[in-house]
Amino acid sequence: MPKRNATAAVIGAGDFIGSEIARKFAAEGFSIFAGRRNGDKLAPLVQDIEAAGGDIHARSLDARKEDEVIAFLNEADKHAPLEVCIFNVGANVNFPILDTTERVFRKVWEMACYSGFLAGREAARLMLARGGGNIFFTGATASLRGGSGFAAFASAKFGLRAVAQAMARELGPKNIHVAHLIIDSGVDTEWVRQRRLEALGPNALDNPDLLMPPSSVANAYWQLYQQPKSAWTFEMEIRPFGEKW
């Protein structure tokens, strides 16, 4: 495994997409700082990466709390220069508009938009001091379209996209690649599979090409990281070839 004197921080290192991103960047030689609300749930990821010879540091992290985000990213940067920060916190909930309480709307915004602002700002602070870096944000279909029952989620994802776009315009000329990845697909997780079965019936999983493996998302982020500065992408949309759009 090639070793780099660099850290990749994954904020929202969940069991599927976040963990696959961490595995991919660890396999490419990065030290990984992985954060999620309950850090104990990162134990399988730590075991996998360390068994493969990688370097990972797992932390409990509430990405909505400014002091925790600052401490997490500063610790990552002190371990090895922070070269990549990936914000992957989800908040996908579906509520009819009359059932969308003030608390639901605010909490979804905190998770999917406000915490992304905190992560991006603090990563930029560290990267600007060094003259370069990469900050990537995970978006969704809801980043571009407000679907029925998704007022809270879509508004937060719209907001995150705006944060990312504004950062890209400001930080690109300063050698920081900011990108927004739109996942226009269901991701192949047990939770998504159950939701599809409930919504679409027993044949919902017959076509395996309609769900995206988490490893494919991780590979898309790696492609973004590898882009030369002469041809940076701000926004990348990915979907399985069987997905209608």
C-alpha cells in the first residue's frame, strides 16, 4: 500500500457510503479520520482498514457542534496534513408537509446543511494556510428537486449545494477543489432495500441495476480527487445505467 503524508477526513462515516469512502482513500495510502455520531459503530471499519495495513482514527462526532468539528479537523491535520475533507452526513426523511414539525425541519437543516457549512469552513481554514486541498460534499436527487414529502430534506440539500457552489467559486482560485456529488439513485443498503419492497412490492428488487453499490460512490470521489486543476469538476451526477431520469 502506498503511504502518503496526508489525511482524508470523512464526516458522516456511516456503515455504507462513508465507510466505503474511508476504505478507498485508506487503500490509496491516506491516513483516515472517520467521524460519526456514535464512534463505537466505527469498530468494524477500523478493523477492516487496519487489517489491510491502513491507518485510521475513529472518533465520535456531532457534526452540528462547531467546537467538535473544529477539534476533529484540527486533530486530523496535526496527524498529517489535511488534504481531503468529505462531508457525507445524511438526513433523508419523508414527512407529508402537515406532519413536518418545526423540530423536524430544523434538525434536518442542521444535519444536512448547517453541519456541511461548518465542515467546509473549517477544512478551508486549514487548507488555505497550506495553499491547497479538496473539499467534497455528498448531495442527492433532492439537491435539485423537491419531491413530495421531502420539503425538509430537499431544502437542506438545496442549501448544502449553495454552500458548496459559493465555496467553489471563492476557493477554486486559491487551489482548493470544492465539489458536490449528486447521487441520483437509491444506494444498495439493507434499509433502502426494505423501503423499496414496502413501497413497490415483492418484485422491487428484481432488477439489480437500479441500486448503486456504495463502492461506486467511493470511486466517484476518488475520480474527483484525481482531477487535474486544469479540469476540475464542481458538480458530478452519478446514477446506475438502469435508472430513469
